[in-house]
Amino acid sequence: MLAKITLALVAAGCAFTVHADTLQQIKSNGAVTMGVREASGALSYSLGDKYVGFHVELCQRALADIQKQLGLPRLEIKYQTVTSSNRIPLLQNGTIDIECGSTTNNAVRQQQVAFAVTTYVEEIRMAVKTNSGIQSIAQLSGRKVATTSGTTSVQLLRKHERAHGVDFQEIFGKDHTDSMLILSSGRADAFVMDAQVLAGNIAQSRNPSDYRIVGEVLGVEPIAIMLRKDDAAFKKAVDGSLRAMMKSGEMAQLYDKWFTKPIPPTGTSLSLPASQATLAAWANPNDRPAEEYGAR
């Protein structure tokens, strides 16, 4: 059955929302488009002309299972770079079929898209220069703080600004690489983001020892592969593959590959063993939003 296109009116004008049978599209076209990130830590990042990372590899393996399920002799995987700001629209309009980056599963987004079972539970922290002397949110008063536009870290940052009674200026990077550049160039005193994104950007910097991840945990959030909403068959296929990897121990092995062992391009290890929250998500697979994790 061909994808049905419905015209949806939005405040800024007209936009097309795709209600697709993704499995049928994949079978008909022999191809699938994966949304990937340029610099989302060890979850998804570019390495020359290819994309690598924990979520990229999980998606590749899930798609290989789907290829077998559909009886396809070959499946072409196309890669489309997405950002925090455009990842949801590009999924909705059919530009990408599956997003394999670092997206937080929360209640607001669940109204727009669907999520596979959680594969990583993140802690939100801040990175600073080693010689800055900054150890906590309270020390950010009167300083400039970078975070990436379109991410949940923006809301968490504002919440803790009020809670700690500090007054700092927010500077928004267009993507994680830009936010890291804002920190490294001295235009900001801290970069607030997912800990693994911070660790990944630090590991890929010219001098990793120049930076540290410090301060309180600002929030705990489930990170998951993102899918189009109301496509139950595709979600079932992706979830089934991920659940099998969790049960067999393959997911734990892939996690260790990307988070505890040396990774390209610098051969630096992020030294981030799976947290108890991540292990619990693997033991009891679910697609619960951040609000049910008690994210602060």
C-alpha cells in the first residue's frame, strides 16, 4: 500500500505530514533513510564521509533484521544529517524514516512522533575548562553558558537557574559542535548538555585534558531511536530487534564498544560505564517518557 499524504495546516503555512507504512515503503524501494547527527557524542557522529556511534550501529543492526524479515536481497541505507531543530519535521515529512541520534523521549514529543524502547538513559551535566575553577551551577552567576538550540537541556538550564537563584546568560549553539566551539573559544564558561555528548566532544577536541565534566546532575532522561507516529508495524519490528539485542547481551557489548573502549578518531575512551538506569531499561524494555523517570 502506497504512503498516504495528508495536507496539514500549520501556523507558518502549509506542511505535509506523512502517514506511512514504512515497512511497505522499504520493501517497495529497497531503501531506507536514517537520520544521523554530526556530533551527538558516542551515540551518533560523523567520521570523515561516514557516520558511526552506538545508536547508528543499533539502527544498522535493526534494519538488517528488517531486511531479513522482508526477504530483501539488499537494503540500501541512506544517511541524512539532522539537527536538534529539524529532526522531528524531517521525520514527519518523510525525508527520513528513522532517527538515530540523541533524542530525549518526552511527553510533548510523543504527541508528534513515536519512540522505540529506551536504549540509553542520560544524565545532564556541564563541561567547563579545567582551569576555570567552576564546580557547580551556583558558580555560574554572572557568567555565560552555552547549550544547543532545540534540546531539552535548554528547559533544564532555565529551571536550575531559577532554583539556584543565579543569573547567567544563555548562548545557543546551532548544534553540539557549535556549542563546544563556543566553550572552547572562551565565549562561554560552561556547556550544558547530555553527559555523553559532552564526553564525546571533549574526546574529539584538540586537547581533551583542557576540559572536565562537573557539577550537579541537572536531569535524567531516556534517549531513544525516533520513529514516525502511528506506524505500529515498523515500531514493532524495530523494538523486536532491540529487545533481542538486550536479551542476548549484544547491546551491552555494543555499549562497551562505544563508551568504555577507545573510539575514533582520537582513540580516546569516554570511560562511561552503563548507568544503573540504563541497565534497568535494558532489563525491562519500555518506551516511557522522561516525565515518568522523575526527570528534574
